[in-house]
Amino acid sequence: MLEQINIQEIVSAFIVLFAVIDIIGSIPIIISLKQSGKKVNGVQAAVYSGIILLVFFYVGEGVLKLFGVDINSFAGAGAIIIFLVSIEMLLDVELFKNNTELKSNALIPLVFPLIAGAGSFTTLISLRAEYADVNIIVGLILNMLWVLFVINMTGRIEKAIGMGGIYMLRKFFGIILLAIAIKLFTSNFAQLFHMV
């Protein structure tokens, strides 16, 4: 395994996953989750996301096939969740209810589908065809450390831009997220339509 380690492949895998996960673009959502009373734990979000992505990396495609679900259908389902998150941000409504029985509510929508979502899953499968597994995993772990850092910094960002700035960012990224959801859904719907 050690002989398979390749710095160039690690850097490439990191950059691709960095662009897809886009935790910087999720900062307004993280702040929004905190403001709505949901507990966002950076360590748990990074660990849960890392575990989900690692599990999917090895068994995800097989599990989806076992249930008769293709990756395009899965991506479409992720798009619907992203769509609902954008509606929350734009209309100031709460669709993902706060479950008081859970110690942390970082799982949905932060961990899935924003960090460990359809885009990350399909990217991992694509990378596996090009790079050694160990290099992709190292790139993934580095991304989870970056996710942890960004989530832990959101408090300082929130203080720096103030309530008005957060509200404006929330609306702006709500529109961006809505556009991403529509693009993700329509592209996968088109592929599903061609497959029928």
C-alpha cells in the first residue's frame, strides 16, 4: 500500500473533492443551522461525513445496485434535499425539524447531502477509476480536516459580518443552492429519461 502513495494523485484527489464538497459555500447554511437552534458540532460533522464517504467509496455502488437504485436516481434524491434546504433559507421556514432526542443535528442537511452528498459519491467513484485507493482516501481525510476547520471558524465569521451580513448571505446562497438543486435534478432526470 505504501508503494502506491503518490503525492500528485493525493493533491489531485484533494482538489477535486475540495471543489465538490465546497464547505466554504456552505458557511451561510452552517450559520443558519446554528441560528435556528440546531447544534453544529464540527468534529461530529467531519467524522460522520468521512465515515459515510469511506463506506460509500467501498460498498456504495454495490448497495445502490442491490436496491435497484442507480447513481442518477440517488443524485436526484440528493437534489430534492438541497432544494428543501434552499427553501428554508429563502422563505425563513423550518422544514428539517429540531429533534431534541439527538445530541447533534449536524447529520441532515449538513452532513448529508451538503458534505457527503450525491456529488461527493459520484466523484469518489470517478476518482477510483483513475487513482490508487490509498491516495483518494488521504485526499478525503485532508478534506475532512478542512471541513472541521471551516465549521469551527464560522463563529468568528458570524461575528465579523454581523446579523445583517448573515441575513444577506443566507438569501444569496439560498438562491445559489436552489440553482444547484435544479441543475443537479434536471441533469440527472435527463440521464434517467435517456436510460428508459
